[in-house]
Amino acid sequence: MVDALSGMVDLGMFSREVSAEEEAQGAWKTAVAKDAVLATCNAKNPNLPMIRKQGLSKKAFADLFLLEKVHYWKDYFKGANDSRINVYTRSDACGAAQMWGLFLGASQEALHGIGVFGDPGMADAVKNDRMGLGYNNVVYIYDIQSRKKYQGLEVIPIDLNGDGRISPDEDFYGSLDSVMTAIKNNVYPSPPARALYFVSKGQPKDELVKLFLEWILTAGQNFVSEAGYVKLAEDKIQQELKRLQ
């Protein structure tokens, strides 16, 4: 954003919503794809069968990340052991933490946990801690080639209707493709799903920049899934193309 607003670059990649303050400074955005933040735990967590079966509600996630206290697995999952939950959060300002905070009704600064830097750092921290709990962008949880979860990581399902169990329509975490379908169809909530943008200083006037953005919104959408992201819905694509005119 800083580089785009200063004119240092034509386009900057941006993974959160553009603020009113940034728009007042001339920020102009084009949605190009969608992504999401998912909660994670260690694949060797002894409570994994219960985690998969019950998931966690939005309220439970809020307790874990917003209440500065010691948490135990048995307090959230019936039949779980009495081990402590080691909660991890991001130490760097980032779109993933902002979107996870917004999902919980808070800011990134309000999230409590052991601070780790970057998406790779978060994934590694949870992989190396059997009692760890964190969150990552989709492409750091699922391998783009195999479309399966990376070894050592498991997703904690969101109990969307709060009934204490994960029903078939809430269980879409088995592969990258099934998660992407849930994000595209707005089954997975937004936030923590969100649009990804290119930002510029004002609406682009350079014809090459405009052609590049038009390509991304048309033929370029064919490569979005291969890169591990979610295509924009057709009505959103048409809306963005109209804004470019």
C-alpha cells in the first residue's frame, strides 16, 4: 500500500480490505481472487478425533484468542485430555491476522497467543507443537500440487450453526478443492474469507496496466485455482471490469 500510494509501483498486492483512510489518500482497488484464513492444529494431537467431530464455534475461538488466560483442551472438547492449549498468533502486521481478528469481532492487536512471524512461521510452530493451535492462509495448509493438507497440519472445523458437532455440510476441509468451493459459494464465512486485491494510486490510466488487470479478470482467472486461490464469482468479475472502464 505504501509503495502504491507513493507512486513507486503501478500495482501493489494487498490481502485485506482497504480502509477509509487509505481511500482518502487515493487508494484504488481491484479484486482479483479470494482467499481465507483457517484455524489449525497439530495432526498428531491426541484429541484430533474429537476436534474433527465437534469443531469449534465462533464463540469458542473468540474465547481462545481474546481471553488472556490458560486454556485446556478438555474445556472445549468432550472427552479430551487435560493438556494445555498452546495458542499461536502472528507477531507481524498482516492480512491473515486482521481477517481472523475481524471474524472474532476484534482487531489483530486484540489477539492473544505466542507471537510468530509470517505464515510459514505459524505453520511450523503448529507442526512442531502437538498441543498447538493457530491459523493460516489456505495455501500454507494445503499443498497446491497434491491438493491435500501438508503433513503435520490439520484444520479445526468451524461449527457454523453452533450445535456442537460438524455436520456433513460443514465438513469441507478434506481437500484444497473442497475448501475452495466452500469459499467461492460463501459457505465458509467472510471474514475470515476475503478478497485479494491489487491497489494503485487512483484509477489506473496507463493502458498497459489496464490491459493487465483486464487479463487477470478474464483469461487470468483460469490460473487462480492452480495457484491455490479461489476464482471470483462471475458477477464480481463483471463488476470489477466495469469499474476499469
